[in-house]
Amino acid sequence: MTRLILSAAVLLGLAACDSGAPSAPPADAPATAPETSSGTGPAPSAPLVTAGPSVNVLPSTDAAIQQAAAVVKLDPLAGQGGATVKLFGTGGGDPAMNGLYVDLAFFESPAEGWRVFRIGDVLDYTVLSEAPGRVDLKVEESVMDETSGRIGSRERRLIVAWTPGADGTPPAAITVTPAQ
């Protein structure tokens, strides 16, 4: 009989959790006053309150998701007509000697995904300008002096260019040319 009463109490408690009514914040939650904007954007909103049970989420072991998490820099290239093109950098190289792999990616289709071209391994890059079929970059790189073994740095400029395929399809190849 005690188990039946306990089970009924648990079921009633669970039903109350999903009643659709908003939950009040816990009694020990810090009170927050509305903040005003300092002219740099909208005023922060009040903290959210729970409206249902939590769901536990475990870390992903999917290789594609693990690789996506390595993206540390992303620059969508919006001036490419109807094509979806992005420049992105992933961490993973030797951080003492460059370590940011820079890639140019063109969206093919949902079935095929992205066509990706590796531009190089650098410390950082900056998009200087963009035009259809072209992006101009400034890259900062680590370089090693072969005689002294010391690591120094240099800055270079690159023109990355391509000819889109028929009907805006991704190019078969790109060119990377040193520039001034």
C-alpha cells in the first residue's frame, strides 16, 4: 500500500512538472534587476526560468563533429553571387610553428556537402577584399631561420582565385598567388 501511495505521489509530481505553467525561479536564486542599455545594444533580458524537465546530453564521439569543433575562425564570403563560399581556419597544427589550417569551401549540395581546398598552415589570416571568384588575404606565418634555428615571423599577401563551374557549381581547382 505504501508503494502504491508513493508511486501515485511521484506520478502527480511528474505531471505537475509538465503542466505548461511557467515555473518560478528557485527561492535561493539571486534577484536580478533589469539593466539598461549603455548605448551599445539592447538591454539584457531577464534570465530564463525552467519550463519542463532537463535532458542530459552526452559528448559526441562522431568524427565529423569532432573535426567541426576544431574550427576557430570563419569568414563567409558573401560577394560570390549565388554560390555559398566560406573561408575558415581550423586549429590542430603545431602551435609553436603556425597551427591554423586555412581552407576555402564551396557548398555543392546537401548530398555532396562541401568542396574544400587547403590554402595553407599559418598563424592567422585576414580577408583584405573580396570579389566574385577572388579573395585577397593577408597571412601571418612563422618561419624558421635554417642557420640559427630561430623561429621568426613574416606577413604575406595572397590572391586566392577561381573560376566557378557551370551554373554556379564549385570550381575544380583554385589558384593561390603571392601578391603585394
